[in-house]
Amino acid sequence: MKKVIIGKKIGMTQLIDKEGNVDAATVLKVEDSVVLQVIENEDDKRIVVGYGKVKEKKITKPKKGVFAARKLTPLAFIKEYVLDKGLDIKENEPLPLTVFEEKEIVDVRGTSKGKGFSGTIKRWNFKRGPMAHGSKSHRIPGSIGGGTDPGKVFKGQKMAGHHGDKGATIKNLKVLKIDEARGLLVLKGAIPGKKGNIVEVIKK
């Protein structure tokens, strides 16, 4: 991993370029990140980054000690990254938005929207049964295993259950605009998660 920025998804919009082309775009707010530690090796640079304010009662005692030692307010998201050695990044300062450039291609990692307990048609794209009145299997999943042999349900069987709310990565998104004054990063297309979700913008 060569470059990274952490931001919060604040919504989607449209951008029109000089040729009149319209692009769907996602806007990220990238303020409130703090570099907690910088570890330089011969080959790379490792940094520990915190993002997003959180109430002190919601964090563990070890994390409280980390922030108290640096005289910082508690942060919700903490992660370590391996970056290019040449980047000018200092402790107790925010990650610079200028590490990225317009038209650069990046990956975005976040958490997908949670859809609750979903059936097999919505969760796994199963086909439904006949909808005629005589049918008794409109949306039921069907057989999930043999009776005598194997006499059990194998692990990993596709069934109804919790849908969404898991890690997702969208690759090869273009940086359309960087507004350093307002701390905004605009990316082409959609990214994982709902408004307010924390996402990582990565350039490998």
C-alpha cells in the first residue's frame, strides 16, 4: 500500500466536465484524521492513523492511554498502514489530502449497507417458484440436503440470514476533484456503505 486517506461518505452528486460529460460522483469528507505514530524502516514507512471523534466512555482503557499520552481527543477508527517512504507525514498531524491528485485511480474500502435478515432470493439471487394458486413454493428455498445420505446440512449452505454489513472494496475509481480548503475528495461512481460511513481510499 503506497498512499491512503481516511474519510466519511457524505453523499452523492453529479459533476459536469468541460466537454459536457456528466459523471455520478461520491463526496468524502476527509478531516479529523490524526497520525498517531510513524515508524520508518529501510524499505517502507508505517503509520498508525486515527479518525472520527468518539465519546471517551466508548473506548477501552488501553486506547485511552494512547490518546492521553499524545494529548488528543479519543478517535473511533485506528489502523496501521504501509506507505511510500518518500511521503512527508508527521506525528500528531492530519493525513494530507494532497497525497492524491486529480484523475488518479484509487481503490475504496468500506462496509456495505446492512439489509437485515433476508431470504434466499434477495440474499443469493435464487429463482422463485411458480406464482400460480396451486403452487406451494413461491419463495421458499427448497431442499437443503439429503435425508439418509449425507443425513446432514453441509456448512456454508446458502440459506436465509443476515445480509450486507460486511467489508467491501470498489476498485479503479477516478479522483474527479480535490477541495483542500473544505477537506473534500470527490470520486467517480459509487462506493460501499451509507452516508456517514468511514471509508479508506487506497492507492497501491
